[in-house]
Amino acid sequence: QLWFATECLAAGSNVPNHLLESEELRPHARQILKVLATLRTKLREQCFKDVSTYPEDLVDTLRWFDYNWAEFEYSYISRMCPIKTPEELYQQHLTTILFSETTELSLRERIITDDQMAAYDPVLMVAIPRLAIVYGLQQEDGVLDLSRDLSEI
């Protein structure tokens, strides 16, 4: 998928709904294809020589391609896919734990049943998040601790 995006960007196409990002990535994509063309030529020439050794210029070209590909890959992913900060990942982790604990508590307290869980009862899609809010508000130093600053929640 990333390779297809590289080819399309180099050819002048845009990623849907990412016009500005496409324009920023286009020079990177063209550089990748230029490096790849050089690498293919050197590999083709090497096939007609001693295949048990790799000349230093071929190794340098492989490194150059690897560096350019890694740079493009990082640029593409960071522009096209939202990358979460460590704080956001930690909050997501805490929320996952809260939902898990809420489900366990709700089963133990017989608020929901095993049959509902096994049947993927649609009511649970509404009930569990609401129960998680109530459960989270009851916990001290939990995800939804109201004594914390609003910017930390």
C-alpha cells in the first residue's frame, strides 16, 4: 500500500482528502523512485559480475535507498495517520482498563448477564460506556477523577 502511494504521488496523483500532505510528500516519492532506478541499474550490472561479492558503491546505494525509504515511510505515516503521544496512549490504556473492570463488576453485580455478553446484545454497547462513567467517577485517582485539573482528564 505504501509502495502504491509512492508511485501515485511521484506520478502527480493526490491522496484523497490530503492535498497539502500529498504536495509535501511528492518530492520524497520522486526521490525514492530515482534512488530505486539507480539501485536497479547497479543490481543488474552486478548480476553479470561476481555475485558472491558486493562492491562498496552497491552497498552505499542500498544504504541510500534504505535511508530514503525510511524517511519517506516516516513522513507518509506521520502526515497521513494520526500518531498518538505517550500521554494519549496512556489515557487509552486507562480507559481500556476502566471498561474491562466495569464489565467485570457489572457481571458480578448482575447488572448485565453472561448471556447478553455471549449474544453481543446491542444494549451493552450503550450500557457499558455509561456504567464505565459511573464506575470511573466513583474511583479515587481514576481516569475520571473530578479532583484533577480538567486539562489532565
